[in-house]
Amino acid sequence: MLAKQLIERLPEGSSELANLINRVFDEDDALSEAYRYGVALAAAGALRNRSLVAEVRPHVSASGQALVQLATARMGVTNPYFQARMEVEVGAGGSLQALAMSPLQELAIDDEIGYHYFAMAIAVINGGMPCFRSHMMSLLDAGQPSQAIDQTLRIAAALHSIDQLSYLQAE
């Protein structure tokens, strides 16, 4: 259902993107449906695209939305911070503690796997590659299949493309 809604947004000539949307939301099943929609909401939020957020949000449970919100709050701080720290050596900070953030293990998150998928989608949109790598490695260490990680990346990429196309269509 969400795939159809997203495809209806596309301009004529977007058949490759329509095929990708169908595949990542309706055909591939490495990610559960709840994670697919949560990843989409996380990516739409990272893109700051309110119409995409409004379209995706009804497909995400209240607990999924809360988890996306937590991932968004943390990635909004950590992505630019750790990405910048990769570029220059600074003699202080460089940790979650410097950002007044607790380690993930101390947050008592009910669904850490979901959190990592959502954070990874946000990090890839934000260009926060240190965080992206950390969340991807946490998923692999937890035994998550590489196909699910790839599906997460393809969902984020598809929404990124939809966002860019919608910007071109704006009047």
C-alpha cells in the first residue's frame, strides 16, 4: 500500500525508481514490514520532507515512531559531530560523554535491532559515516542478514530520490 502511494508521487519516466520502490516495500522480505516502514520514516525525517513523513507515519506503530524519534535525536547530534572529528584531530572530546549522551546500552531500548536500522538509515542520509558504520556493525554482530542491511540502504536511497524529484516538481 505504501509503495503504491509513493509511486503515485513520481513523475512520468520514473519506472526504474518505481521498480525499486515495489521491490524494497513489497517484494523483498529481509526486513520485517515494521522495520521497512520505520526505516522509511527515519529516512523521510532525515530528508526533512514533511509530505513524505506524513505519508509514511500512519504505517508505523506508536512504539516504532518513538524509536525513530530517539534515533533522530541522537543521530542529529552524533552524525555531524563524529563526521567532523574524522576530518581533524581535536585534543578534547570525541565521545558520547562529551555530547552528554549515554551509551546505548544504558538507555534500556526495547528494540535495539530496530533502533540500529533506523539510525543507520538516518546516518546514510545525513552523511554520518562513522555512525553508519557503527550501527551497521552492531546489526551484523547481532546476526542480522546483510540482505536486510542492503534493503535498509535501498529504502533510504529510494526516499532520497523521491525527495529530490519532488523538489524539482515544486512550484
